[in-house]
Amino acid sequence: MRAAGRSGRVRLWDRLAASDPGLLRLTAGLRTVTAITLTLAVLAGIGVPVPHLVAGAMTAMVATFAIREKQPVRQAGTLALGLPVALASVSLGALLNQHVVVGDLFFVALIFGAVYGRRFGDRGTALGLIGFQIYFLSLFVQATPAVLPALYGVIGVAFGCGAIARFVLLPQTPAGTLDRLRRAFRARLAQLIASQAKLPDAGPEEVEKVLEELRTRTARLHETALMIQGRLEDGTSDPAVARLLQRRVADAEIAAERLGLLLLTARSAERTDTLTLHLPGAPVPSGVESPVRDGAASALRRDLRALRVLMLRPAGEASGTALAQVRNRLLGYREEENLPDASPAVQDVFRGLGEAARASLGLRLALDGPQDDESADTPATTRSREELDAEDAAIEISEERTPEAAEPAGLARPTTRAALQVAVGSSLAIAGGELLSSQRWYWAVLTCWIVFLNTASTGEILVKGYRRLLGTVLGVVAGIGLAGLVGHHTWLAFGLVLVFIFAMFYSAPLSYTLMSFFVTAMLGLLYTLLNTYSADVLVLRIEETALGAACGVFAAAVVLPVHTDRRTNELLVAVLDRLADVTRGAVDQLSGGTGGDLVERARELDQALADLRAATQPLTHPITPLRSRRDSVRYVVALLETCAYHGRSLAATAELLPTHPSIAADPRLRGACGRIVHNIEAIAAHVADPRAAVEMESGPSIASMLEPGTLRTPRYGRVTDRVLRHLQRLDEAVSGLARPLGVTGGPAG
């Protein structure tokens, strides 16, 4: 019973880790709720009135969520600087509240400074956010000079409780966050393999559902890998350890994705297009066969379940004779003589299982250290360990650094442009908000401010404004109902406020609409506590929200506009440049040259693609009226994801070259790469300037290089075949990019 209970807790924890990588959302929500609860407890203990309780709760919330730095020392410094900023902001709010014109002008100047402060990094962003939100708080609670001394005490208590929640009760270190992200990566890896295990038994009517699940879980695994890579520098003190983790995570991700493609190919009449796993709604590969039910298929189902266990469990939990035998069996598939008697496609799946098991072993050694019992190792397992040890020993920290692009100056600087846009939009929101309500005009300003946060184009601002308005409307409906239920029960209302605040922070990265819903429902309860609640007030909030969103969109479209097409084109060129860089470097190293830091280049490619994916959301949003354009954008992004997968795979194979006994350099590979890189650069030049004269190179399919007597040799034929297949798929994907991007004369297939 005890073992079963422990197993249940472990499964629950794994699911939580997979749904919330690093527990970042859970920690943010709990930390904010804890800070507010402590603040309310202290203030209630000294008997402050309800308006001051509301002010304390809102200040604690701001002091907690505004600080985004990763290092605790820097967090403490920003929190210490934030207190005088908050005191100055509430003072000016109380003093200028009675002077309409001067107060409005100062508010616009404050908004400009808060947005412009983003150029100074996380600290500048946090201090600007604190200054704006506390000034807004002074308007919300209708602060006056007479109550300033009491508000100073309330704000001081809120900042102190925020510090206790952050550094004492719920501390979060970069190393701890990285450790939780590792566990999340394991959990998502196990989920992906569990989905892959459904493929052998999925009938023709079920395979589409399984394929969609594969797409989703593959994307989630990649998201977690990017999160780990983004925190390696802060989470590890040794650069060599960080580089090792980066390589092992990349190896495991590539091995898992390749295994999924091999499984799909084994079910198809022909080799599966990589695009199948990257394009939502892509059709099932043609010629899908019914599930094969023979001895090899039974072994495959068994070994997929075994691989999931190996991927999921750390070394200390994945020990014992039985698991050692499982590990040995899976690693044995890397030897040709251990493959089952089956079709070539099914044998490829077993080879993929062996490579995934090797990646699992490398990941566990990198994360947990050499804790496995090696006494039961077979020769195949020993060889895998020796390869991993040789790779670890060969890791050197590259001194190569990608030069940072010079930041634009003057009005072209993104922070300057955004500050001017939000200042103009806020001025319009103030004027329009005053016409709607002389008491609560600031709701329009708040919406205008928020739609500019973390956005960079007019389309992004439009979509964010739409989502905020939708969430606000739904929240008003909920707020009306909750206010009637709560009545004058103060502490019940505060309890529900805490629930909504937690839900707000937990849902924020998932759905901006849902977050806006919880914010508005919470505000309905706060108005109830302040005895200013009415249905008219919440309806006014909808009107002010719509006005603020409209002012933000107007300002973004008129003042130094950055159109969505322009931004996505810039990011597309960046992705193509990095793809060409990774491909050139990987093939150069596989041809006998020096490719540089390929793992880091692959990470930069993935990050550039993530930025592009985020920027194209306005073009793929359901409200977009141009359906054909939406489909075209999705197709281009999916093709780029396919290109990135093959680029990562080439980089990972090239990184193995110095230490892997079965991989040797082949100078002839360089010839297979030249056309691909040229065409990537031609497409990038056309996107950057449609008038540029570019010409796509054409020629025979790279698949022709797989014919006997070309690049095959007994020693490293399979590896060379794999490299050539990646190059061919990359060539096909680049050719596919030419048509939707308007480049004529694509290469022949």
C-alpha cells in the first residue's frame, strides 16, 4: 500500500511537472498569494480600514510579479529600489489627484518613462511597472494627502511581506528552477514516448488522433528544451557542465522526434514527410497500413514501454537487475546482429529505439552522475558508455561568440518607439475615459498600457486588445454574480480574491483571455469591499477597456508603426540566416572542417524560430479574416520547424564526429550542402527585399547520392545515409518555402 501510494504521488508529480515546466506558474501564483495573505494578516492585526487592506493587497501583488530577475541578489536589489519608487509614486498620485490637467500630464510622462525604462533590462522594466501600478493604485483607492502616512506604512508592510514570501517561504534559485525543468523535460519526454507507443496499435480511424497528440507533445518537449537552454547560464556554475547538459537535452529531443518519424514510416507505404509532425491538421501519410501484429510488433510495443520508463526515472529510481536488462536490450539494437527479423522500416524503428536508449543513458549520466551499476553491462552497453565518456571528455567551452547586433538609435529604438506609442495612446485614453467617467477614466489608460506589454507590432496589439476585451466581458458577468453572493462578508471576498489572483498568475502564460477574466472578476470583489460596487461600474469597465484597447491599436497604427508583415519578415530573415549558419557549420564539420559551436548555433536557431512563431500569432488567430493567408503562414512556419529539426540533427551528428568511432568525415558531403545554403540565402534576400534579383539553384535530388557506389562505405554507411537523408529533407523543405514566399525558380526535386 505504501509503495502504491508513493507511486501515485510520483505519477501526480510527473504530470504536474509536465504541465508546468519548472513549476514556474505554480511558484508565481503561490508566491503572490502568500505575499498578499501575509500582508492582509499583518494589516488586519493592526486594525487598518478595508480600503487600506485593498491597497496593501494590490501593492503586495505588484511587488511580487514585477520582479523577473533570476538571481536572488538582483531580486533583492530591485525590491529595495522599488520601495522608494512606490512611495514617490503614491505621493504624487495623492497630491496630483485633485489637479486634473497637471495630474494627467504627469501620468502620461510616467507611462512614457515606465515603458522607456525597458531598455535598461529587467530592473528598469520592474521599476517602471512598480511606478505605474502604484500610481494607478492611488487613483483606485482615491488617495489624498491626509492618508499618505498610513499608505506609506501599508506599502512598507506589503514590500516586507513580499520579501518574506520571495526569499524565506518560497525561495526560488536558478539552480532549483533548472533542476525542476530537468524533471519536466523527463516527464514530457515520457509523455511523448507514451503517445508514440500508441502508433503500432492505432487503427486507420484512430491514427489521426494519435498523430495530433504526437504533434502537441513534440512541441511541448521542444518548448521545455528551450526553457532549459535559456536557464543553463544562471543555473550552473561550470560552463562545461552547462554545455554537457545542453548537448544531452538536444540529443534526447532529437532521438525522440526521430523515433516518432520512424514509427510513422513503418506504418506507411513510403517514407513519412517530416512535415507531418510540424503542420497542424496535416493529413495522415498516404498508404497508411493496418497495425502489424507479429513477433516484431509485440517486441516493439514492449520496448516502447520500457523506453518510457528509462526516460522518466532518474538513476536512483531506475536501478535494479530487471531495468539493467531492459537497458541492455534496448542499447543492443544499435548492433545490426541484434535487430529482429522484420521489414527494413521496422528494423529502422528498432535502431531508433537503440539511439533513444543511448540518449536516455547520456541524459541520466549528465543529470544524475554515474550512479548506474555497470557490472551487468553487455558489450553494446559498454560501447555506448565509452562513446558518452569520450564525448564528455572532448567538450570544450568555445570562445566563439555571436556578435550582438547594434541596437538602433533614436526613434528607431524599440523602447523609444513603444514609449511614444503608449504615451499617445494613453493621452487619447485619458481624454476619452474622462468623457465616459470622471472617476474611473484610468481603466482605459490601464488597458492601453497593458496591450503594449510584450508586444512589438500592430497585429500583436490588436489581438491582445481583443483578448483582453473578451476576458473583461466574461469577467464582468462573473463579477456581478459573485458580488451578489459575497455581499458584506469581507473575509470571504478576500479569500475569493486570493483564489482569483492565483488563477490569474497560473493561467497567464496559457491564455491572456482567461487571465483577463480572473482580473475582472477579482476587481468586482474589490469594488464590493470598497463599497463602490454596482452593475453600472462593471459595465463601465467594459466600455473603458474597449476604449483603451482601441486607443492602443490606433496609436500603434499611426505613431511610428511596426506592421506585422514587416516584423515577421525581419524575424523570418533571422531564422533563415541562422538556418544557413547551422547547416553550413554542421556540414563543414562532417566534411572534415571546423564547424564551431554547433550546439549554441542550433539553440539560436530554435530561439529565432520561437520568436517568429510568436510574432505570427496575429496572422494565424481565428479572428483573422484572410483564411488563405493564415493557412500559408502556418505552412511556412511548419516548414521552418521541419528545417530546424534537420538542422539540429545535422549539428548533433557533427558534434559526435571527433569522438564517435562509427562516424568519419567525408569531404564529398560539402557538395551536397552548397545548393541548400545558397537557396536559403536566396530566399532570405528575397524576403528582405522583394526587388532583389535572386536565383534559386536547381539540380538532381540529393536522394540520388544514396545510390550504391556514391557515398556508402562499409564503415560509416548508415551514418552517412542519415546525414544525406537529413540534407535531402532539408533541401525539399527549402524548396517548399520558395513557393509561398514568392520566390520563383525553385530547385527541382
